[in-house]
Amino acid sequence: MKVPMSAARACLGEAALYSGFGRFVIGHNYWGIKGRGDAGFYTVARVYRTPSTSKNGGYAPHIEKFAKFSSIDAGVRAWAKAKVR
């Protein structure tokens, strides 16, 4: 399958930005795709600031699920599928 050069550049550019130029990659997910990939998912717990009237002193935990892929090819296919929608 032929891919337009602009799509290939966009894929590589987004992968570089979202992954810190390859430094922060888990499960071949270079684009920060949320949900479930072909190899499952991994969770990341983050703490967000909430209005100061909350019980926890203004902070609340939030768990996010990111897709995990079996290969870079599977990750690129998921990225392309998300862009076509």
C-alpha cells in the first residue's frame, strides 16, 4: 500500500513530539493513543488540581489507560485508523 508523503511526515512528526523523540515510549505507543491496543493497555496515574473546596486539599488522582501495541507496525496502523475517523 502506498502512503502519501504528507501522511508519513505527519506520522513521524507526531511520534517525535508525543514520545519526546523516542525517550518516553511504552508498548510501541509513540503517539499517546488512549484505550486498548492489540497487546492490551497500561495505566498511568496522574494527580490533577481540583477546586480548592474538595476534601483532598485541592488534588485528585486520575487513572488513564494507554494502548499497548505488539509492534511499531501495529501502532502505525492504529494511528492511521484514528486519523481517518
